[in-house]
Amino acid sequence: MPATIIYNLFPLLVGPINRWHGHLKRIAALGCTWIYLNPIHTTGLSGSLYAVKDYFGIDPRFHPEDGSDPQEALEGFVAAAREHGLRVMLDLVINHTAIDAPLVQEHPEWYAKNPDGSIKNPGCIDPADATRVTIWGDLAELAYWPVPDPEGLLHFWDQVLSHYLRLGFAGFRADAAYKIPGWFWQRLISEAKSLAPEVQFFAETLGCRIEECTQLAEAGFDFIYNSSKWWDFQAPWCLEQYELFRHVAPSVSFPETHDTPRLSAESGGNPAVAKQRYLFAAYFSTGLMLPIGYEFGFQKHLHVVHTRPEDWEEPTYDLTEFITRTHAMKAACPVLLTEGPQVRLTPPGEAPVLLLKSQDQGPGRVLAIIQPGPEVAEIPAFPEAAGGSPREWRELTPLRDQAPWPAAGPLRLDPYDIRLFFHPALPPLPPPEMAP
């Protein structure tokens, strides 16, 4: 299988389906292998992409400008993407519907209820402040713990999946997958794969508790999403989570999403920060996701209600060559296409940060050297804990000479730098010891 490199084509920023075609050549040239579309279904009154009213309808904001049939246009786009070597995945939102969806009236028994019997609105608690609770009044929460009518609900979602499989979709990103029992996913996924064996499922598991993620282990997901975007390169949680979750499924890293602020806005338009976080994501896990506009330093937040094609921006910078070479580097290095053992060689709190990664089986190791902050730094000598001879390690970093580790003198790091080195022959690392 080719490398899993996903381009998030945020539909509200691009507009009607006929405009999506203009991005295919550019996305393919970047070396991406997937296009991920956020929900494109008919929405409820709020207009949020994630407040789905009709799973079989296409939202009018995406209808072709020439008035042609939107379903046929969608099928045509998926076929055109395939001609460019790109598979297309669709967001799958099955933990809630729009509050004004017909399903609320047709199947009220499928929904979670408040103590007074009214339909429950989903919500979330801020993990940093338990007093901050967000309730989404435009959404109606479906009941899964337990499922009141499992056969009826499974049949409905089977129909949704089979509809989009017939249109040519090759994958589905399961929104908030951890909110749904693993056994329910297992039945849905196995049914879909009986219709299209090559279809892949990606579980969005950001912010979930360990037990919520591990209960998905037998669900059959091909990938999960990880939280490395939020790592400060020091706290132990990221590597601990990586070691636990890599046994559930390989994961996808990213530098930002539609749910986060734009990194370029947060960094003041610093391309070095954008390069660091993207190359780190490429190193860290099996899959990689590139949000639309990241390559150009876009700074406007991707809003699930208000974003429009008029929000397309002039580039702050252009990382096209860097990103293309990053993708080629990842595709050519077996260690970067697996979720093998990964350890830190430097103590917590120390910078630069040295990480070492291998496959579970097979030779090869990749050494990542990260300067988190705005200072110039040096590695005075080769880290012997990485193994092998310094001259046997060759640089992988895009836009740098693919030379061996310096024979003499320190390795210099620029502000917000990241350097990758590869040894093709060293044996796999032992699994790291987990703290009790």
C-alpha cells in the first residue's frame, strides 16, 4: 500500500463541487494519496457541516453552479480524483444528527434522552477546566450506551455507507469514534468491507480517555488520529499515549485541523514553525494529514458554518517544495511508514530533544533532533545511544544535503529546527518501559 498522506479539502473554503476539480492536480503533485472531505450532507438550521439533517442529500452550498445533479457531480469528482491517483474519504458523523433532522421524529427511540424525556443535546467538558461545559443545541445525541434498537440503527448506517461506496468513496473518517461502542463499529466496518474490501476507516479519537480508545481495538479501524499536534516535546504524555495506542491501530498526525487555530496565525507567520511541526508529524506516525492552505500559511480559521470561498487567502509563505519532499521522504523510508517502538534519548526538560524510532520488525532506525524554541542550538557529539557509527547515519531532512552525520564538530540547529537521520541496518528497538 502507498503511504497514507491525506489532504483535507475543506469543502466550505472551496465551494461548489465543480470547483473541487481545480485542486486535484496540485494535491497529487504534492505526493498526497488521499483527499478527506468534511461532511457535505444537507445540514440543519444551524448550517454547521457537523449538524447533518439528511445523510443522502448534498448541501446546497456544494451544488454545481451549472445546476447539474449534485450526486452525479460528486461521483464525477471521486472518479476524477482516482484518475489522479487519489482516493477520497468522507467524514462519517454517526454519534449525533441535527436537532431538526427527520430522524428525530421518525425514530425518537434512537436518541438519548434527558430526565424529562426530551432529546439530549451533546456536549463536552473542557479537559483543562471542568467548570467549562459546551452544549451544542443544534445537535441531537444518538443513544449508544446501550443502543435501544441496534438492528434498526445498524441498518440505517449500512445504507448510508453503501450509498457512498456506490459513489466511489474509498474511506470514511469516523467523527468522535470513541463515543460509540467498538462492537457497533465492528459490525458497520465488516459490513462495509464485505461490499468493498479495500475501504478504509479512520477513527477520530482526539481528546478521549485511554479506556475510550482501547475499547475500539477490536472494531477494525485501519487508522486512528493522534494528539501529537499538542505536544510541547517535553511532557511524557505524548510518547506514553503513542506506545499505548499504537497497539490499537496505526495513527495519523497533523499540524492543525479545522478544530484548531491556524498555526501560521499562532506563530506570527513563521515558516520555520510550520516546517518543524509538519516534518515532526511526518516522522511521528504512520499517517499524515495536510489541511488545506497549510502549505501557503493561511491564517483564517476553518469555520464549520461561516467559512466561504471568499476566505481564500494570499499566501503568507509557500512550503510546496518542502512538503512535497517531505512526502517523498516519508514514502521512501520504511521506519516512517510504521508505528514501531519510539523512545526519547534526552531527559525531559532538556533541549534540543532527541527521539529514536524503529520498526517492530525489520532493520532501520530514524533519529529526530528537534529544537523547540527560537534559539540557535548545537548537538556537540553524535548520540551513542542511537547505535551504530556516526558515518553510517545519513540525513533525511528535506531541502538539506543527504550527507552523513558530521565527521567533526557539532551539529548546528537553527531556531525551530528539526533534523532527521536514518540508519538502514540497525535492529529494532525494544519496546519502551511504561511508567506504572
